[in-house]
Amino acid sequence: MSTPAESDVQHLRYDPTTIEPKWQQIWRDEKTWHVSNKPDDRPSSYVLEMLPYPSGEPHMGHLKVYSVGDALAHYRRRNGMRVLHPMGYDSFGLPAENPRESTEDAIAEFRRQFETWGVSIDWDREFGTHEPGYYRWTQWIFLKLFEAGLAYQKEAAVNWCPNDQTVLANEQVVDGHCERCGAAVEIKQLKQWFFKITEYAERLLDDFAQLESWPDNVITMQRNWIGRSEGAEVVFSCEELGIDYPVFTTRPDTLFGATFFVMAPEHPDVFKLAEGTGAEQAVRDYVNAAARKSKEERGADDKEKTGVPLGRSVVNPVNGEAIPMYVSDYVLMEYGTGAIMAVPAHDQRDYEFAKKYGIEIRQVIAPAGEGGQPADISEQLAEQAYVSSTESDVLVNSGDFSGKSSVDAKREITGWLGADGRGKATVNYKLRDWLVSRQRYWGCPIPVVHCDDCGIVPVPEARLPVELPDIDDYVPKGKSPLAAATGWVEVHCPECKGPARRETDTMDTFVDSSWYFMRYTDARNDREAWHRAVLNEWMPVDNYIGGVEHAILHLMYARFFTKALHDLGLVGAVEPFKNLFTQGMITRDGAKMSKSKGNVISPSAYVEKYGADTARCYILFIGPPDQDADWADEGVEGVHRFLARLWRLAVEVEQRTDASLGVAAPQSADADRSSGALSDGAQAVMRKAHWAIDKVTGDMEGRFAFNTAIAAVMELVNELYKCKDALLDSDDADASSLRFATATAGSLLFPFAPHLGAEVYDMLGGGRVWEVTWPAADAAYLASDSITLVVQVNGKVRDKIEAAADASEDELIELARASERVQSHIDGKETVKQIVVPGKLVNIVVR
RNA sequence: GCGGAUGUGGCGGAAUUGGUAGACGCGCUGGCCUUAGGAGCCAGUGGGUGAAAACUCGUGGGGGUUCGAGUCCCUCCAUCCGCACCA
């Protein structure tokens, strides 16, 4: 029964360590994945994974993101598209040791591993953001934004990380802690560089409509972060000092209930206001205490409201009433105007403050009660504020506006105040300008000089890049280490030629990564950042793939950059990423991998032991790629077994069938299928192969269902094992069907396991699978003459019957009723209803 | 507190439009092959009753819509994530 050839095959070992380097060398030597910028008749597609921060070696997240992106890139290419799939490194940042050396070592290791993974990258476009050839253009963009008034310097209260010894953007502070190192963030008053992202707040919101597919949660997070709220700016006047204080409120309908007024401790006028009132010392103590608090302490959940009177009052514009002013840290300087009107009856925070300091709580809103009269809510107001604001909430104690609905009153009171300049409708955003200066050495220098006579002078474009000097001590000490490089700092002013000093702060690394996807399109251009026509040919990115942790930071900054550069006429696209895919995390024992938990596993160990194809397929097979997945070594073994099984099948089929048959489908295939020229086994094999083609294609299109796509190839291979013994040693048609189906398994698996896919296809005489068009399923093999009819009685499955695919509804009912198993359930009962789903099911409802 | 997601065998997961729940893989059980195998091949595998045929229960809990619900609606619970003094 078993031939020598068969038993040989059983003992052959699938050896990825010889197969994988073989194909990698061909791809490297022939630059297979290089794509030219010269358009051709193929549609272009830009597939991009978020660029890696090179530190140590790649981790499981990298393996996952490139497994997903590479599968997509391969699939696109084989569907006749011209695919841009580049690679680079986010190589400025916070390295521990000698930055230049450690960065370049890490990049070399990343590149080496990516090559062992067989990722189909156009290596001719590779760069690191720390290379002068790249950051020259980062500086150029900075100057463009500066010219446009979108980059500016101002003194402001900023987030300071005492550990990293640098300022942080608002977005980089998480729960009052440094996003990077976890230290409690302090507030400092410093002069810093900002990008005017707030000018784009509205468009960042509006243009969500232009995106093709982005996860809802990412859009929601950005929307919340931008924090648009509509309301009114209302002017309260301090008559004693003759200063007007506008406040922002979303509740102008509650103005008649304002019984006090609060300023943030950072408000520049608090000392001026307190002066001469006797409150000076108390105010100074309070403000100093607030300044010493970390952001976290200030924002703590259960923190009791505190504050001190300023000893002054302001006039409420709706009723001319003078109300007392306070300073309290529950008011934030960075939102609105840094001052608020306080309506304790209808705002919980104001309520708590008023309760503590015995300030009047004056109700001006009431829910509609019976008979259209306002309901009595005094009981509730003894406990907490009443914050509802709907059509059925009406104003009380509000002069001429009493009786109006809360909703109408907002508009009418704003309009009334607006008529004589005491207020206006406005929109406010939580979003603040992007703080981009960093007091770090390893970053892109900000290309300006400070001249005593000329002020801030941009470095002329022709003199870019402003290169990072080599220095001895790059440990941050509160100001940029670059300040110590006196030979570099001291320059001549580009305008007056007088003595001047270079800016010593460097840029936030998020600036580097806000435009790298544009540079890829024309990465070797040393005359300009990109050629416009080339850029527009590729942009926007068709599929952007990465972790959801960048939902706000990177993705919002990149959107802002694209819009700003668009407005400057430099970029055609308005949005950078048409489709966004956020991959889930790889966990270990159900927990995030971390050094402190000691549960970190690295891809390299698995790639060395099982090969890249196994590691890549496993990470895709483990579950839907947008969900978190737990890494299990037994699962890896299972996938490895499957790949070995396919490889052995290919070897056996190759050895025991005639090589001249190649990988073509049997010639008698579709024409003679019904006439029986193909054996039953061959037909089963052909049908399964075409079923798999259809399934994998469907899973790749539209959704990233790689897990079920791989499962389909597993099913095909299982079917081939079942049929192969009958088909080997048979006639040419049978042998052809086997060769075709085995090669098809390799072809379908190629996007996920490129080395093995190429090996199997080539072994059977198909040549280079990546040059072969993606297979199309033959409808003739998908349709079947017979179906399995499910028969239900009262919705419960009672039988399954083989039926002709083209049977009529009546025939199906007849068939169903004839079944013995069905009869035992319907005998002697009245048939109420019979439902037929053609080709699928009959449900007989009896009583 | 607000917003979002998820909940299916022992485990990872499948079920694309309301129509056979559990594809595929892991694990487990049995068989074949083998000097042996933790290799390979084949078969079985949601729970309960049963010798079997079969019956019955079953997609976090409860309720509803429907001939029919993992899928739609209401409600509760659990876990995870994001935001959180934003006036």
C-alpha cells in the first residue's frame, strides 16, 4: 500500500531555515518590492504601518502590524495594483545612552529582523527621522508654518516632567503623569514654541466626514479631545478697577442665578485685584500653594473645593448685581478665559463651593411640573445642583425671561446681551495649541536664531539643515543640553550679521512623525521635501495600520500637518489616512507584556525556532487582528504543524506526479465536469480549491479576516490529504487537479506565509507566485447540484435531507413532510404555517 | 460620573443579510504506523439521559419581538478601554 516515495515524504522535515533565506535573497537581490514613482496603467495603492521607534529589538506588536500590512500589500499587488509599502524609523527620542550610537544600533537590528520576517518593503525609500537628510525638511516645514503664523513662541503655564527634564504637550500628560516615564507632571511658567492646531479645530472635526473608514472609537476620542462646545461669552465688569472680564458659559440661561465669580490661580490679574483689599496675603498664599501642587493633586476626584475671596466684586450684566470674586483652583486657566461666572443652583462644582463658603444658591431653572407650572425642586437643591437643560426646563426668578424654556433662553439672553456688546455667542474648544519645544538633545533643532536687535530670525532655507552638534554631555538638566555647546549656539544674525544665539530647544518627536508618510513618496529627493506631483500620486495613504494608543496624539497631529501643508499649497490631500486600521495588543497570560511583569517574549525567538512564516501566520490566525490576543506557544506549534503539512503534501505531489502537468487546472475541468471526465475525488478537490479561493478572497476584501482566511486554507489542505491517495498514481486529470489545488493552497497562503507560499508554488512548476495574478474562483465549482435541506418543526431542527438545488418550494415542502423524523412530530397535528427559505430550510409550524 | 467595546465548549476563536451554533486550531480520547516516539496519518470530542436510536438543555442573567434570535429591542450583571473640576 505505501510506496517508498510516500514513506520518504513522511520523514522529510519542513525546514524554514533553508527555505526562508532563499527567497529573501531573491527579493533583496532583485529589489522585488521596489516601486517606481513613474505611474503606469496600474492603479496605485499606499499601504503603511505606523513607523517604529527603534529601541532594543522589534516586539510582538511590530510582528503583528507588519503581518497585517504585508498581507494587504501582497494581496493588492497580486490584484494588479502598484503598491507603495515603505519603511523608516522614528529615531529621535529619549535613548538611554549615547543617542547616535544606540539609535543606529537599534535601527540596524530592526532592519535585520524585518528582513528575516520577509516583509515586502521598498528598501530604497528607507530613512530615519534623525538623519540630516530628513530633518532638514522637518525644519523646512517648521519655517513654512512659522511664515504662515502657525508656529509661534509664547510664555505660558506648561507641563513639566521633572524626570525627563523637559516640557510636554497637553496630549502627553495622562492622569497628571508623563505619558513616557510616569513621573507626576508639574506646571511651570516658560517661554515655549507652539503650533497653532487650535486654528484647525473646526476642520479637524468637519473632515471626519471625508474619511473612508476609521474606527468609531478613534473618531470619538479625537472629538472628545477637541471638545467643541457652543455657548456664549459674557462680560462681567469690575467697576472699581475699570476692567472687563469676559467668561465663557454654555449656560447663558442661568445668568440670573450667578451669585459669585471665580478666577483661576494662574490668572494674571489676581494679585492686581487683591491689592489694597486686605486679601493680598491670603491670595498670595493660595496661589503659591496651587502652583506647588501637581496636576494630579489638583484634579483629584474627591478633592474638596477650596478658594479665597479676592476682596472685589464684578457686576452681573443681566441684572446689574455686584457679586463677589474668588480665586479657586477648580477653575482652569487654560480653558475659556480662566474666569467663570458661578451658578451654584445649576452647576455641581459651583454648588459645592457655595455650600462650603456659605454663598447664596439661587434657583433660576425648574423642571416643568403639573399644569405647566414649574415644579418645586427645593428638596433636591438642598442636596445637589439641578443641571438639566431641556425644552421642558423653564426659567424662574429671571426677570423678563422667566417662563421661557432653558433652550430658548440661551439664545434669547445671548442675543439681548449682544445687542449692546455685553456678550456674544461663541464656540469654545478643549483643544490647546500644540507645545512643540523640548529641552532635549536628541531631537530636531528648531531652525531659528535669537538676535538682540532683530528678535526671532528664521534660518534661511539655503542654510538648512541646522545640524545637531556633537556634544559631550547630553543629559538634560532643566534646559536644553544644546545650550552648553557654545560654539554652536553663538552665530551671526542672518539679517543684521550681528551677534545672535541659536534656539537651543529641539522639537517634539511627534513633529518628525507628522509628515514622514509624505517623505516616503519621494524619499531620495535632495532638492525638496517632495515633488508635488509625485506626492499627490500616492497621497493620501490608502491603508494606515497601527496601534490604537496613537488615536489622539500622532493621528491628530498628522491630520493637522496635512491640512496646514494643504493650505500652504504644498500638498493636495486634506486628510492623510483614508482608511485606518487599529490592531489589538498581543498579551501574554492575559496581561500586557512588560519588563516589570517579566512576561515579555520577543518575535526573534519564535522566528528562529519555527521560521517567520509560522510566527506571521500564527499572529494572524490567533483571532481578528483588531482585537487583543493572548500569545500561546501551543498555538504556534499548531500553525507550524499546518505549514509543515502543506509543505510535505507539496513535496509528495511533486514527486509522484508528472512535472509537465505544472499547476494548471485539469484540462477537462469545467467543460466535462458534468459528463464525468473528472473522478469524484478530483471533483471534490477542485470544488474545495475554488471554495477556498472564494473564501480567502472574500475575507481579504473589505475586512481583515485573516484568521478565517488561514482556516480556509487549512480546510483545503485537510481535504487534499483525504483525497490524495486516490488521485496520486491515477490519470493526468486527477494528478492535475491535485497539483492545481496544492499550488492554489500555496498561492492563497502567500500573503500570510510568503516564503512557504512561494516555495510550494514554485516546487510544483508555477514559477514566481508574486508575479501571478490572484486566483479567481470558478462559479461552476461553487454551485452544487444538491443542497442540504434543513427541516424544522416549530423552529426546531428535526431532519436534514439532501435535495436538488433547483427544487421548487412545493417540492421542498413535500420532501420535508415525507421525512419519518419529521412525521413523528407533525402526525395528528394541525399545520398552521409552512415557511420555505429556498436552497436552505423548511419550517413547519404545527399546533 | 460620562462615553465606547466585549461576554459563545476545557482554551483561542467561527457563524458576512434573523435561518443547521461551535468552522479552523489548541487540548483531550482512541486507533494505525513504528525498535521507540513528545514524529506522521486516521477517527472521535458542548452538557445531561440512554446500550443505541433518539430526546433534552445550551451563545453572561432576566424579559420581549418573530414561524425561527449568538444575531434585533428593553433591562440587569461582569470585564476591559478612553475621558474626567472643560464652566
